[in-house]
Amino acid sequence: MYFADSAARAIYSWSYSRTGVRDSKVFLDLAGFRGVPDGATVDSEGCLWFTEMFGGRIHGVSAGGNVIATVVSSE
């Protein structure tokens, strides 16, 4: 499970199972990014995709926390 915290400029992750949520950690520190994280989704390969509000970009992140793709707005 992921949570994009715009104020902290970070994305947090938790382990999720039938017994609950545990093991909170910073999944991705976005301090060096222009914008702040906003909406997010996970694709069929387990990669997280999130929007960078005020940065005009969408990023793909592997399950290991590495940015693997960036889509830049044309505006």
C-alpha cells in the first residue's frame, strides 16, 4: 500500500495482508523533484506510477524504489 504525502514530498509504503497494515517506510524521497507527489496507481507489473503536481511530469517507479520512466507534459 502506498501513500503520497505532498507536504513531506515523499511516498510511503506499507505491507498489507489480511491481518492489517504494517512496516511503514519511506518508499521514495522526492526532495529533489520540482513538484509534489499527488495521484498514484500500480500497474500489472507492480510498478508505481504517480503524478508530480506543479512539476508537469508522471513517473514510473519499480517495486525496488527506482524511477524507471518519466513522462513530461508538453505544455
